[in-house]
Amino acid sequence: MDRPYRLAFEPDEKPLLLECVGLVDTRMRQIKQNSRLTGTDRIAVMVALTLARELLVGGQSGGLSEPELKARLQSLIDLTEDALAPQEKLFD
């Protein structure tokens, strides 16, 4: 999301790192566009949780249809936003 970072990596890891950067950036922009979250740190946490969930579940939807899965994910996003809302005052 247009923030530069300095990272140490092996030269042969650069293509994979750039792919990871692209994935995280895309997800952060999607969450920013589709949710009420505004803080970059909060958006990054949501992306991290989403990617971790995908990794642990292995891409399986647990037998849910796409609309059911989307509804459950939106429910998780709403729950997270509600939990973080009281902290918004700390960053104003």
C-alpha cells in the first residue's frame, strides 16, 4: 500500500519475495476497499490472519458453498472491526 520497506534477503529469493509482496499488497488493498478498516496496521493484521487461515485450512472450504463461505468471512471481518473499534480513539 505504497509504503517502502527495507528487507534483507538472499538474491535468489527476490522473485519469491516480490510475489509475496504483490500478494500482500493486493489483499491489503482489497480489505481497505471492502471494509471499514482504515489503519494500515489493522489491515495488515487482517491480511495476516486471512493468509494464515488459508494456509491452515489448505484452501478447503469445509463443504461450504461460495456464498456461505463469503458470509462467514464477512462475519469474521465484522467481528474483528467491532473488536478494534474501541481502540480507534488511541490513534486519533
